[in-house]
Amino acid sequence: MTVAYFDCFSGISGDMVLGALVDLGMSLEELERALVTLELEEFRLECREVQSYGLRATKVDVVVLESVLVRTFNNIRDLISTSGLPEPVKATTLEIFMRLAKAEAAVHSKPLDQVHFHEVGAVDSIVDIVGAAFGVHELGITEVFSSPLPMGHGMIKTAHGSLPVPAPAVLEILEDTPTYGRGIPTEIVTPTGAAVIKTLADSFGNAPLMRIKKTGYGAGSKDLGIPNLLRVTIGDALEFPAEAEELACVISTNIDDMNPEFYEYVLERLFNEGAQDVWLTPIQMKKTRPGTVVNVLCAPRDANALKRILLEETSTFGLRTSMVMKKAIEREVIEVETPWGPVGVKIGRESNHVTSISPEFSDCAEIAGRHGVPVKEVFRKAQALAQDKLSPGTDPLR
């Protein structure tokens, strides 16, 4: 199974997608033969190698001799449906245009059949969209993943006049999609680019587990002050093994000027907000002052809330964040009845093999104090009873 990862570090547009797919090996000649089956105005494709801040990429331009048509969604649907494009390419292309049409309809408060495509209905945009669907089909890509999408800011001129960036249609298309501000004062995610990646991508986030085969770079037209490129990597999909490691986040901060009495409250708040583990490490800081490293392990989705707690509740002025791979074995809690009372016991398993039997110390301590029995005796008894409950007749300490 061939998967693709779209790394949209400088945004995404139709010509960037087309360039990246050609760079990966899509045949421009085969694409041109497929495009001939569309009843479009006269155009030609120009492909060349370019450099963007030292990085090589492929630039594909659609050169239109003359185009005065303003197409509706119905026009484009008929154009695609009656073409000689492969059926999977037709289906993907129509889905992309449907997504664009729904966004325009919502933004301009019009029915779908009254939506007029201006820039997107032009020949170059139609070729970009058909080319994206054709390239994914020709390269045998079965699943697409994408990075979160960066957003520019400012204003842009359109057929409707000056509009804010991101364009309203882009925001409509990218509903429920991870995005972030890139600080670039121009449009870097176009409506065509947004509709293409929203249609193709199964998820937005980190790159999938795959054995990389090839990477392609598609160039945009603007000078952004950074490489204006779309990077697409394709490879063979790999599966995580059973009990696979999972991505986790570690947030750390050094503190040397906080009342130690605060730590208990801070840890309690962190655990209540989703921290999977919190630990304190003593260190020696500048001027030989003793300090403490506060470390928080959490799922990436909980990181922002936990960072806010650390900034609010401690004296720190900054945090460090790193991504780690975490493996956690299966666990359950069973209860055993000791001669002195019930004790909860945590059982750890990996691949159905018991790897850990750990009585809850707080339970052992409570009944040990109540009955005047050494806590280690209660602990051993609870462990033995749990072992016997799991595997009757076996030696619990063997």
C-alpha cells in the first residue's frame, strides 16, 4: 500500500500540488492526454526545474491563450462527467469541486446551482485539480496524510474585490482542520489547495509510519522569504506492531525560586487535567542554587492545558517541550481479600503475559496500621493471593 505525506510548511496551492506530483514521477504526457478529453479552451503545460532558497523543485505552469468563461458548478460537473478521464479521477475531481461549491455557496449565501466559479473555474485551476486527482491515481497512492496547514494574513484581490486572508472560502473548506498562523503577509493556502488537500487527506498531523520511497517538491510562484515549496513524500505503509509505542509529550521546566509547599498542589492540578505522569528531579542551578525540574508526561492533545497550569501555578518563565515514544502495557486492578481486609492489586500484561503484580500500597498501609501488622507482610500476602487468583496453584514468588 502506497501512502503519501503532504508537508505543507509553506502552504498549498493547486500548482504546488501539480509540481510535486510531477516531481514524484507523474507523467506529464499522460496527464496531457487525459486533459485533451476535457472540452477546455486552448492551453499548454510548461514544466521546469526551479530553485527556491537553494532547494530544487518542479514548477508546472498552465499557460492559457484566452479564457473568458465564468463557469458554474453545473458546467464543471458536466465537463468532468462527460470526459474520458478514468472513473476514480472523475470521482475525486468532482468531490474537490463539490467541496469548493459548498464553501462558495455558504460564503455568498447562494444555492449550489447558482455558484459561479471565477478564479477556480478558470482553465488553470481546473487543470490543477484534475492533475491532482490524476497524479494520485497514476502514482498508485492509496492513502494521503497531511501536516497541519499554515495560514497567512492580510488582504488579497479577488473577483469579488479585496478579501481578508485566509479567504472566507478557505476557512469554510478547512472547518475542523488543524491550522496555525505562519506570520506571512499573503495568501499561502488557496481555495484550490485547501479543497484538494481536504479531499485527499485522511488525517492532518504527523507523518505516518512508512518506508520512504521518494520525495517530490512542487514550487509556488510568490517570494515568501522562505522556500515556497510543497513537499510530498511517498512510501510503503508499515503497521505498528501489537502493543505499539505511542507518541507522547514531555513538558519540562527548571525552578529555583518557588515555595516547595506549592508543589503538591501543582502536581494535583496537573494530574486532574490529564497528566499521565509527573515527576520532580533535584538539580543544581546557576550560583549553586538548588533547583527542581518539573517533568510532565501527557498526550499531545492535553499539552496546551498542562502548559497553562505550569505557567499559572509555578514561578517559571519558560517551558521545554519534546515528543517521545511511550509504550504502556495493559493494566487492570483486581481485589483480593487478605486476612486483614481487601486490597487492590494492579496487574500488568504484555501480549497476554502477566509481567507485574503490584498491590496498592495505600491499601496495604491502611490495614497494616489498623491491625498492627507489618506492611511488608500485608503486601506479600496480597501479592500471593493475586498470583493464586490469576494462576491457581503456582508459586507467587517464582
